[in-house]
Amino acid sequence: MRNRAKKPLIIAHRGASGYLPEHTLEAKVLAFGMGADFLEQDVVATADDELVVLHDIHLDRVTDVASRFPSRHREDGRFYVRDFTLPELRTLFVRERTNADGSPVFAGRFPPAVGRFRIQTLDEELALVAGLVRSSGREVGVYPEIKAPYWHRGEGVDISLLVLSALRRHGYGKRSDPVYLQCFDAVELRRIRQDLESELKLVQLIGDARDSDSRTDYRRLQTPEGLREVAEYADGVGPSLNHLYTLADIDGHPVSTGMVTAAHAAGLIVHPYTFRADELPSGFGSFAELVDWFAGTLQVDGLFTDFPDLVRDVLRVISDGFTNGS
């Protein structure tokens, strides 16, 4: 068996979201029980400047907000977290993610009409994590993402300051603490490192080049020069799976784009997203093949996944090939 780098971290993407509605406490507990090394929290601010754990700045794709507050949408028809207070948000039920037409994004996942899942605050989730660590004796890290910081400032709130304050309250303030702080906004990450002087490990997320703007050029971030610039303020990058390989092989097999090698050369770790057993990318015949190729051939440092148990099982099977253990 070929030599492999250290076994990659298992990062529970919105919790064990392949099994339970994303970002619910239930999904986080399940991910912990499945052996995830880190639990992800996407963070959005409410009307009363509370921090809640939701992937979007909108509510309509994952809650019943449209039926409970039908007149509270903006001109674009969307229901924004920022327009609701925390007490109002606590009245909503969280469901499996849907498309704009109401159909489930992943048809085989948790039934949308079942369960009474709720929105929780970042403080509540961090307290839950501390409780799990204490009761189990097993450490698990947290992986918050600051959502749309520039948009939030336009709404009158500095969400980065609130997130850093919340993390400090729960004992996350040093580089050695089990936390990665991620964001798509390169300007904001520079601010967090340089102006706000945060010691936390920072990860620059990389989106689709079509989503680049004046604050973040995702196409440049995928180049060796761009990665060296990222290393000036961040510790790692979080690219999409599709940024890391092509199907240039004559047989249709995956071929590395070289981005992982370039990132490692710049001193950056690489945590790609998202490994889903029910959404295999082109070029891979099974989930095990996907995980094995990224862990072994590309030697990524961590994997964002909706299915922490399945990634754990694959890594366990191939673990004898890792040179530095787990």
C-alpha cells in the first residue's frame, strides 16, 4: 500500500446532516457520536444581535417561517434571519433543506414533515460541545463560519466581533485551542488576523469563480501566487472538491489540479467540502473511492462531510497506510 500523510480530520458539515436536519443540536450530537473530529457552525445575526447557527442569511429553505410569518419577507420574497428576533426564531421548526419550489434538495434524507427541530444560538451549541467533551472524555473541535460579514455590517452589526467574543466566552481564544474559524471573505479574514489580532486558526473558504467580487477573487486564490497570499493571514484553505481535480485522464479518471500541492508548499492545510454519499462527483464510482482518493492520492488534511460515520469507516479501512497515525 502506498504511503499516506496523516489521517485527515473528519469535519461534520452542519452536523451529521446526511441523517438529520442540518445545524440542529440533534445533528451535532449524532455527528459527535459518529466520531467527528470537528463540528461545523455557520453563524448569522438576528434582529436583536444574537448569534444563531444557520447556514443561510435566509430562513425559508430550512424552516416553516413562510407559514408562521407570511408577511415578513423582503421585496425579493425571501425571509431574512436579520429581520427576526431570537424569541421569534425560537417559534420556528427546522426541517430538511428544500429547493425554491419546496421540493427536498436530497430526496432520500430525513422526512421534512417529521420532528420538531429548533434553531439554537451559538452560545447554546458551544455549551453543548463542552458538555459532550466533559461527559465523554473525548475532545471534539468547533469550526464556525462567519456568514456574509460585509452584508451584516450593511445591516448594522459587526458579526465578526460578536463571533470572536462568543468564542472567547467559551474558552476559544488561542491558536492551540480546538477551533478553526472560516470565512469566504478574504478582506474580513485579513481584518480578523491583522486588525482584530485574533490568534485563532483561520481558514479561507474558496467559492466558485463566478461568485468572485471586489473583496475576494476565488480564481486567484486557486493559483500558487494566490495561495501564498492567503498564507499571510490564514492557516488553511477550504476549497470545493471540484477545485482539486479534473477528469483530464483519457480513461475519465480523476487527475489532481495541483492545488493541494501548491497549498501545502505555501504552508497551508487543505480542508475541502463537501463529501456526500448521496451526491457523488463525476469520476468516482463509490463514496469509499472518493474518500480514499482525496485522503490518499491528494493527501488533504481534513474532509467536510454530511456523513461522518461513512468517512470514519473508510479511513479505518485504509488506516494502515497512514504514516503518522491519527
